[in-house]
Amino acid sequence: MHKIISFYINLVNGSLNEKTVKKEPANLYDPIDYTLSLGGKRIRPALLMLANNLFDGDDKMALNSALAIEVFHNFTLLHDDIMDEAPLRRGEPSVYKKWNTNVAILSGDVMLMQSIQLLSKKNHPNLHRVLSIFNATAIQVCEGQQYDMDFENSTTVSIDDYLKMIELKTAVLLAASLKIGAVISNASSDNAHHIYEFGKNLGIAFQLMDDILDLYGNSKKVGKRIGGDVIVNKKTYLLLKAQELATGKSKKDLEFCLSSSVLDDDTKVEKVKTIFNSLNIKKLAVEEMNLFYNTAISHLDSIDANESKKRVFEQFAKGLMNREN
């Protein structure tokens, strides 16, 4: 990772640690400190700082907004774990498991308000625009989560539906982080638009890469069991594309794998993978991923800024996509 991104990640981590102060009631604030102490890549706040730097902004002016993005992101994870009934977060008990569901809901609510407080701390000329971008994005993230939950029981999810869901649930927060950094630094509207589109398209490409790696990755490098999405019939790009293309025997075989209660997990994964391979699904998914990645890079190229600073974003994008596949 480029040294300036590492610098901003360390700056964000240090600033978050400084804001950890014992408050009462403990059952409200301890879960927040616990959540933030579990770590994470801190990519979104680092990118906000990097975008601000790209347009010659002041680090001090952008730091509270970067912290706000990280607190908001962790708030969404706190509530997601409840909805997904996920017992672990980053290898440790999730907040609702360590405390209880009511505590996790309320602590998450406070984190949402803390993120807005942080955004509002620097009364710079563009504060209104920053709050407007943040509020719109927060609503979009909730919309994405609702679509994701709706898809679990729907039999009519299209690939366009799926791409819209991952745009809202995952990509727009990455995009908004970059745009907020640009806006704080007084970047032009065109530049703010292009940095947003860079982040949005890169975020979608990243999620498509996740879909591919879930089945075709190396479990040691991916860090999770291969085929986890297949085992739970998760509607990913790969599955939706296979359902779109499958006919005759491959369609019947796929429907059997999705509905069977007699297949063990490993057999199911192997059978589905065989069907996907017969339909060339991995190649099609990689092509879709590359379409979004190349769109992201084209928006980066359209930004009017220092070329050496822009290359840091290109290196970051390449590093993000250059995972085990």
C-alpha cells in the first residue's frame, strides 16, 4: 500500500483512539469503544483524506469528516450483525452477542449521531454540501440493506437488481467518502463528480471480485471457506448469471442443487461449480468486473489534478483488485 495511504490510516486510527473516553452509561458507550477497537482497514476515511489532499486541501479540515465516515461505517456493521444474526465480527463476538440486541441497537443509534456530530465540527464553507452528501448516502446504504434482505426470499431478482443493490449497500459509501474529501478541499463540481464515480464503480468491481473469489479463490488467501455463498444459495452475480443462461439439463441440475436437502455442503459446491464452469460463468463475471473497473479508471483519468497524486489512486485501485483469483 502506498505510504501516504498508510499515513492516513495511521492518522485515523490514532485519532479514533484519542476519542475513546469512558462515558456513562457504560452499557451504551462500552460497545462503541469495543466496536471501534476491533480494527478494520480504515480505507474509507483514508480515501476521504487522500481525496482532500488530491485537491490541495488541509488535512486538519478533513479529519473529523474522515472519522465520521468510519464511525458511520461501523454503525452499519453493528446493525447488520443483528439483522444477519452474525455471531462474529472480525473474529470477535459481535456486539449483540457480547451484550444483547437492545444494547447493540441503541449503541448503533448513538454512533449514527456521533458521525453527524463529527461531520459538523468544522464549520467550513462547504459544510452544508458535506452534510447533504452524507445524509443522502446514509439513506442509500439503508436502501441497499433492505434490498439485500428482500432478495433472500425473492425468486425474481435480476442482475440489474443485484448490481443496484451492491451499488447502494457497498459502493456509494466509498464514493461519498471521496466526494466529501473533494468538496472540503473546494474541488470543482466536475472533479467532485469524477472522484465520486471513480469510487462508485470501483466499489461495484470490488464486490464482483468478492463474488468470484468466494467460489474460485484460495481459501487461505481469501480468509474464508470457499463456496460459502453457494452453500446458503446467496444471490450473487455468478448465481444470477447462471440462472439466466442455464437451459435443459444444466437448469434442472442447478435447480436441484438449490432446493436439495440431501446434498452435503462440499458436494453441493462442487456440483454448482461444475454447472458454472459449463456456462463459462467465471469468465463472464470477470468481464463484468473489468467493465466497472475500467469505468472507474476512466473517471480518474478525467480528473483535473496533479498526475502523480492521481497515480496513487490508480495504484490503490489495482491493489484492491489484485487479490487471489
